[in-house]
Amino acid sequence: MFLGIQFTKDSFAQWMSVPGNMKDVESMINHVHVYDILGNDNKISEHDARLVVHLLKRCWMVALHAGFPGKEFDVVVSGSEEDYGPVLTFSGK
């Protein structure tokens, strides 16, 4: 399962050539940096970005459950202040 805005055949082939499994590939292709969505023009604090990423996580969980009943997903928030803000990703279990 892949986010349409993130998926290309080339990126899929590239990640499939790296040792791992489909869950790893889904996690990499599906990851989204919250600052890429909101813009990182220093008008949003790290605290507010974290609130947004957790809200988006809940939205993704609801949307995935509604769109794919019976299929289980891991929706994960990661990232630290040293990284480029919070990151959200999902993969099948």
C-alpha cells in the first residue's frame, strides 16, 4: 500500500533493491515530513508541528481502516528536534 503522491515505479524499484522487506519499502515510500506539508517558514513551533503530526496520524488511521477494512496497518510518528521535524509514515502489518 503506497501514498499516491509519494509513489513512482523508479522509487519502488530503488527501495526494492535495498535489503529489507515490503514493510520497510512501504515505510520509506510513505514517509511524509510534516514541515513539507505545512511549510517550514519558522512560523510553526516544534510543539505545534508535533500536535499536527499526531492529529494526522489519527486521520490516517481512520482513513486506512475505512478504505481497507480488515487490513491492519502500522502508522508511526518519528523524528526529533535534530531532524527535519516530525515524520509520519505507514505500512501494512
